[in-house]
Amino acid sequence: MVKQYLENTRFPFNLTDRVSFKNEIEKSTIASTEFVEQFENILRLRSTLKLDFDVDFIPTDVLEYAGFLFSNLTETMPSYNDIEEIKIKEVLVMNHVPNPSPKHVNWALENWLLVIASSQQIVILDYLRGYFKSNQNDFFINELLEVIEKYLFREVVSEDLDILYFIKNIAPIQAKILLSRLKGKSKSLNEEIEEVLEELYNAEY
Amino acid sequence: MIVVVELIFILLFDLNTVLKAAKAGLKGSLKMAAQGAKNTTKALLGAGRKTLVNTGRNTLKVGRGLVNVGAGGTKLTVSGLKNGFSRGVKTVQDLIGRIKSNLSFKKFRIRRQGRWFKLEGKLNPWVWLASGEIREVDSVKGTDDVVRNVGETGSFAAKGGDEVIEGVLIGGTDEASNLVRSLQTDQVLKNNFDDLIEEIGSSNAGDLIRNLDSIANRSQTLNNQITNLIKSTNPKKVDVLESISNSLAKGNIPEEDIIGSLSDIIKAGGEPDLIAKRTQEVLSELSNASRVADDITGVVRVNAVKNTPYDLGDGIIVKINPMDEIDALFKQGDDIVAHEVKDTMNALMDKIRDGKQIKKMVDWRTAGPNRIVEFVVESEDSWTKLFSLAKGKTIATIIGERKIPLNIGGRHFSPDDLLVLNKKMNDYFNLKGLHPKDFFALPELENLETALTAIGFK
């Protein structure tokens, strides 16, 4: 399972905690193409994972505070190359999931990767929002939009308000086109998509 | 106009004997108390033998709020049994306290009938404990030309004659209070108000009346909403009235916003759980707004909704889109601040797990300069839910990653604080090695401050 994820995704940065990751991406030497690559990796990884934190084979009391479990996984395996099934099992036992089965291990791995991808996406989008406020780099924007368009009808985009608002803020004209295509096709955000479109049309972009 | 109450009789002597007499089947005698002071005296003296030994005069202070209602807003004084209460009774509350500690009266009330008032205790039926005459005097100044405050004793010149009256000043205005005028003109409000007083007991009514007095006779819409609230089965309506009174007193929380909050409670009508939940939320929202109102000079909008432009002063007009609503919106210095308020961390946890509001808050913050968003949790109750799971992360991590500050029970945490706090708690969790349910039941984690010390958070 671990090997499969390693093959499906490629992280240019280590699976470090968010502070280290933030430091990495804020290095001025990193080219825009690397951001785009990282962003696409995140979307690709997220699209391969199940959004399944609620399961019946993890005790409810343990599940309620599994945020610590995932943090402990990150501490135990700070680098992408550190990921090992035995270490995942050790962390599960330490967090009161005795005798972890392959099902437990897969659950922990998938959801942990999802947590990391989600945190890294927040850092990237936050950084880029700030960057585009003072830099109008159309080439960079277009590359990001191409990645988003590729995943437009996958849940990682169609059900993610962060990305929809991100498009609206960095590229309002292109956002009208992308969101119009998405209109009525989201499971949970159609109302928000309509509102963003209305806002964009009212602003006459 | 000033009114004097002359207390002419009270049953407060050897109360244990009175109780014994009552228990021994002397209900008939007690019932007679309602027929008149003299009859009661005879009845109880006869039946209880040593029950009543003193019918002399004494002086009582009567709480202003208690009497204002019945007295039509006039100035009131009390003069009473001078000798009977030498045992130290100084106020009506004190008197009631003594009676309560000795007898089985569950409730007390003061009723006014024309120029007379009656103090009654509820022993099924209501038992007349005291009565007195209400008199008007010319001035709040005593015959010694010294101005008396409400509650102070003195000799006063009776109105329209040369008579001098000993008593306690219990009202200092000629004008009817706002509440009294509302009650005089609104029969529905009066009926609901009477029910409410009956419900909470007249001995607990002082604060309620003061709060209602500060609310009454505002806009018709607010009056209507207050009437609806009083009429409702909401168990916390007294708290809500106090909160509304406090908010209106600030002056910079618009009445229309308070009406909006009240509407939210009233709209929740029918479902007790929903009413209780919404009531608690509104109390937290108003409490937060009142606190904010103390710190700023401009306006605090409560329960702002989307698509509405809000004028926050200094030419700042702002909408809250894409947020659907936000609990407090105000300008503080150069910043425009939006507060999402919850009564407990449990309630915030539900909001974070839903996920939409926090993303909308971040987008609103991004959409304009100098915008700040903050979560406010009024109570420390269930504060350790800060470490419960939402989409794979703890609530603390989610809020910290979004760079949103959090205020719990008056303690401020910056976004970085939240991430450090989360790490410290995680380390403590690992150190203890306990099952989560045992870990979060540790006594040192029950209280926020002791927990912060225990986990080494500075």
C-alpha cells in the first residue's frame, strides 16, 4: 500500500510538519514551476485518498482524539522516505489501537497523508494569495489554473471552498469560466458557486 | 408625588410556633390572616397561644423595584412596626430571608390594593404576613430638610396636610417608570409579566424589574418581542432580559440587532431543546457584544447577515459576504473585526467540523484590507474539545493553521499559541500514556488555567 502511494505521488519536499514545510516554500529560490508541481502533487494525492475519518473499526474514544495520532505519525516519520508499515503500527499501538490490522494501518496511512496534503495546501494557497496581491504573474496563474482545471470535476476541487475562493481571488475572469462549468455539478457547494459567480458578474470582470 | 407605606402588622414572632401551629391543622387560622390584620392577630393569638406576642411598630426598607410596579411609579416610603422588629430585621429581603429560614413559605409577594400593600407568603394558599398603608409625601427631604435616598428612614411631611409621617422612602420619582407605563398601556404585557413574577417569585423580582424598566417603552417592535419572550416557555428568559438590558445600556449596540437576536429565540419556539440552544447562543452573542462595546467608540453590529451593507463609522461600510452571518462586526482602530461566537467549545467543534464557515471567514478576511476574524467561546466548559478531531486534525490545529485567533472564557490565544498549545497537549498526552477518555478526565485538565500550567504552556 505504501509503495503504491509512493508510485502515485511524488513529493518535492519532505513530509515534514507544517512549519518546516512553510519555511521550505517561502524560500525565494523556489521557482513558480515548483509550486505548480507541488500543488498538483497535493491534488493528485488527495484525489487518490478516501475522505474517511469516520470508521467503525477504530474505537470512538480513540477516533475522537485521533488528531494526536496523526501528529504522532508525522513526528515518527518526518520524511517521506521514513514511511514504514511497522512504524505506523507502533504509533497506532501507542495511541490505544491494540493489535492493528492491515485495515487499521491503511486507515491511518490514508487519512494521515490526507491531513498532511490538506495542511500543505493551506500553506501554499495562503502564500500564493499573498504573492499575487503584489505580483501579477499571468504565466504562473495560468499554470495553476491548468492544474485546477485538470481536477475541476474531482472532489478535491468541486467540493473544496478554499480552491473555489482561490480561483475567484487570483483570476476573476478565468474563474467565471471555470465556475460556470462547475455550476450545478458540486455535491455540497452549488449555492456558494452561484454566489461567487453572481459576485463576479456584478463586479463586471 | 411621594407615598408612605405604614406597616401596621406582621407575623414574625416565634416563627417556629407559627409553623407548628400551621402544621397542627390551624390552616383555618392562617386563612383568616387574609381577612384582616386584626382578625389574624386574634386568630393566631388564640390558636397558637404564645405564637404572636408583638404587634408593635417597626421600620422596614422596601426595595425600590418591588414596589414601583404596584405604586404607579410614585415615590414610596414605609413606616411600620417600631417595636416588633428590634431583633435586627432591616430590609424586606432580610425579613423574607428570616421567614423563609423558619417557615415553609416558598414564595413571597407584595400586592398593592389602593392605598394599602400586603406582604404575603405562599403556604398554599397565600398567607398575609404584613400590610401597610402607602402614603404620599411632599418631598424626598425629611422634616429635618435632609434629602433621603430610597431605602432611608426619616420623618416626612404628608401631602396635603400638616401630618408628619415616620417611614422609609421607597420611591423617589413623581413619574411612572418606563416599565409601569408599559404595563399600564399593554394588558398582554401585564398579564405575561404577572405570570413571570409568579414563576420566579416576587422575592427574586428586583433585578428583573430593574432590567425590564431599562428596556421598556423603546420601539414597539422591541416591546412586542419582549412581550413574546416573557410569554414564552423559555427557562432563561430572565437572563435574556438582563442581557438585553445590558446591551441596550451600552448605547452602541443597535436596538434593531437586539430585536434580531430576540427574533431568533422566538422563531425557535416550539422545540424546547432548540429554544434552549438558541437562547444560550444569543446570551453568549450579547455578552460578547457588550464586552466589545466597552472597548470601542463605534457601533457593534450583532448577528450581521450577508448582502447587507453595515456602516461601522468613519466612512467604513462593509458587507460580510461570503459569510452568511457573523455574530459581531465592528471597527477597532483601523481594523474591521468579525467575531464568530459560541457558548461552548462543543458548539465551536460542530461549526469547525461543518467546515464552511471557517473557510468563508478566511475569504472575507482576504477580500479587504485590515480585516480580522476571531473565534470567541464564552465558557470554558468542554474546552478540551479543542483537541478533538475535525477532518483529521485537532480543532486547535485547524484554527491555528487558518491564522485565526481564539478567545476562550476571556483568555486570548493567537494562532501560533494554538499550535503551540496543541503540541504541548499532544506531548502531555504521550507522556501520560493514558487512554484518551482517561487522559481528558485528568483533574488538572478540567480547568483551563490549571491545564495550561500542567502542560507547560506559557
